[in-house]
Amino acid sequence: MKNTEKSVSWVVYRMTMRGKTTSMGAVCEQNEWEALELTQPGFHTLVRAGITNEGEAERLARSLGVGAPLSKAAEATALAL
């Protein structure tokens, strides 16, 4: 039996709204991120690419929170997840 499941890589990024980078994390597939970068290079801030598990990507995005930017220590912790 053939394995028809495709390998998907996930990306977490910080969204830019009204010209300012927010602490709100977003998740998309790697190919979607590449399309975003082609249309608006550097507009959003990449946090981590190459995540092989969607659940891990979602947890990282949620850890970024909403509101004030993360401290360097909190950001390092989020990136280590």
C-alpha cells in the first residue's frame, strides 16, 4: 500500500497590523508563507519555519500571546518549544 500522505512543514510568524508588528502569532504551511513573502516581502516577521507538527506550531503561536511584545527571555522560551 502506498503512503499518499504528503509531508507538510509549518511556519509560525508574527502578524503585522496597521504597519506595526504585533505579538500575535499566526500559523500557516511553509508554501503559504513563501507565497506571503513573494507578495509582501518582510511584511510579517518569521518566528520559526520547518515545524513538522501542526500542534507544535499552534502551541508556539499561542505562546506568543496578544498585547505587548515579549521580553527576550520569554521569546527565547517560546522558540525553544
